[in-house]
Amino acid sequence: MKIFYSSFLILLLSACASTKKEASTSLPMAESNASQLASKAARYPKDTVALTQLAALHLQQYEANKNLYYINQVIASYDELLKRQPYNHDVLLQFYRLNLFKGLATHHYDIAHWQAFYQQQPFLQTIDIAPPSYMELLLAPQDSLSNNDRINILKNTLAESPYFVNGYLALTAMYAARDKMQLSSFLLETANKHMPNNLEILAPLNEFRVEGLFDKACERDVSVELNQAFEDYKLLVKSAPENADYHMQLSTVLRLMGRMRMSSFSAKKAVSISPRFQSALAEAQFWTGNDKTVTEYFSTKAIASLNTNDLYLAIFFNVTNFNWQQAATLMEEYITRNDISFYGVLYGAHAYKMLGQEDLAQQIIVTGLNKITLKPWHKQMLNFANQQISSEQLMAASQNKCDQSEAYFIQALTAVQEGKTAVFEQHMASIVDLKIYSFYEYAGAKNIMKKITIAASKS
């Protein structure tokens, strides 16, 4: 019976374990060559040329067929070659990794034996390959290990092999599942120190880094971190140009940097590779002020088919364009969803106020807030919207530039309702000056100020 190998499990053992599969060698010719090389290797034990060629041939046969017969052959060849060339790292690596594969295929692996072998070979501890302890995880019976058991095995794995990429990724995923994001980020930072610019590490690490920048940008200048993220994503995009996720993540970084047209360009590239980013492209187009493209995007979709994020974008887009009835219509669907945001409820409800439907506005707010856990700042925004505190009190309650941006926006909406055009424009200009590029409020205010400038130049 042939035992075939799972390529997925092989990839779990090492980033360098997967080799390019050569065309299958003609069996009679290969066997004839193997016999001749084996005979020559036996006659001249001090000459390793024939044995090296035999090992390479057996490896080629194994790579082409991936079954137990050929792996036993190639392991025997490398075992003999390692005895003759004990300091040859290439030979050592092939012998070690092939035995890992055999252990997976046969579901039998002497961890203690290979642990001793691994410790005697310091070279193996400096490359991206699984140490023997990792096999405890792969060979354990299904559901026999608790999550704590898995975490402990992975921690031991990385202690033995600080260059094992899949060990870092697996443990990072375990911690992330437990919402331990700081530990996940720390692991990836550690891995990046050992293996700078390793794409498998750099991609998730940059996601963690960029996610943290959204909040940090409220408090301080994050341009240094953004520049580093930009350089890293340029490397990722250059190294894997057909990876749509990398292009979309680069688009996000460019938006955080305030480079909206370049952000839109990267989003377009992501969509050209994968249409699943159509929604993100529409959002990027909103940030550039391309009303026509955003309108065309939503015109092709039924309201009920939009995901919640798209609904929010559509509501915000219509609010900033004073399309109150359309925003109110969208709110009817938005309020039925469970993953809604406080700002979607607050800004969307304002559309009803502009239509003179104060009672409906309050109903929308009450219904929406029942699905949301309010933060202290949300309560202040709500108090202002309900005319329970003044503009001065709202601004005094703000704790950072992000709060201020949102405070100016709700004040601007109130100014529109009261017919105070100059006050509205002043608040919009203040939002633009704060440069919280990632906020919808910034995009909306920037687009409004652009239209005001164009209108003024024509008058």
C-alpha cells in the first residue's frame, strides 16, 4: 500500500521544506541509473560523488512520487552520505527533514531520539524548520490536546527553534483567538528580529502594527511608524504582486498618511486581482471625493444586499451630500443589523431631523443604542445631539484630536439644521485642519470644503 504525504502538513514543518517538483523520472531509466550509482558508491567508499548523485536521484524520485517506498530509499542514501559528510549542512538538512516527513506519513516518530539528534546539530536550530517537539502537536490524536497543551507545545517549539516561522504563526493565532493581541504582536516582533523581512512574518506583523496606529494617531504624530509600514508594504507588494490583500493593506496605510489618490490606486490594484475588494474601493473613492464613482457603486446594489459597512458608508455619503431622504431610507435597513456603529445611528438619525421627523429620529436612536455598548465619549456626543449640553461643554469633554473631529462634525450637522451656513463651514474647516485622515468625518469634511471652494471660485 502506498502512503502519500499531505503537502499541507509538509508546509507546517518548514517554510523551506517544500521543494520544486521536477518532472517524474522514467522509472526503468531511473532504476538503471540508481543501480549503477549504487554499485559505484559501494566500490569506492571514499569517493562521495556517486553517492551524492544517487541521493539526488532518489530525492528526485521521492519528490515526483511522494510515497513511502521512495522516502525509505532517499533516507537510506542520505543516511549513508551523512556518515561520510557529517559536516555538510545540505546533507544534514535533507536527512533531518525527510525523517520529519516520514514521521508524518507513518504516524510514528521517536521524539526522544530526534531530540537528541537535533541538539547535537546546532545548525538545525538556526534555520526555518520544525524541531522534534513540534511533532507532538502534529501527531497527537484528534481532540486529545487542550488549547493550553497546544500553547505549551508551541512555546517549547520556539524555545528550541527561534527561526521556525510556522511555530510563531501558530502561537500567534492561538493568542489572537484568546484576544491577547499584545502577546501576538510581541511574538511577531520577536520573529521579525530573528528573520528580518520574512514575508510570512512581515505581513501579519504589519497588520498588527497598522491596527494600533489608528488609536495612536489620536494622541500623537505617528508619521515615523507609518513610513516604516509603508516601506514594509512596498516590499510585500513587490515580492508578491498578485497578493490582493497586500495591495489593500498598502491602500490603508496610504490613507493613514493622507495620500488619498495613491490609496485609491492601490485599492484599484487590489480589485483588479480580486473583486472581493469592490466595497473597499468604493470607500477609497469616497476619500478622494469621487462622488460619481461612489454613486455608481451603490446604484447597482439593492439596499438589503449591502453589508453593514457598506450601509454605513452609503448613509454617511448621503448625509454629507445633504441627501436626507436617501439617508433615512438606508437607515431603515441599517437599524435591523446587529453589528451597527454608534456613529451610524447618530448621524443617520440626523437625516430624520432634517426631514422634520423628530419623533422618528428619537425612535431610531433608541432602537440603535439598544444594540450598542456606549462609551463615555459616545454619551457626550448623544447629550449634545439631544441638546442636553452646549458646544463648549462638548469640546471640553473631548480628550484628543479624534474626539474633537467628531465633536466638530455633530456640531456642523446641528448648524445645518439651524441654517447657520457659516458655522457649518467653520466646523468642517476645523475637521480638515485636525488631519485625522482615517476618519469618515475627515473624508466628508474634505469633500465638502472642496465643493465650497469650487462654488466660491465660480461665483
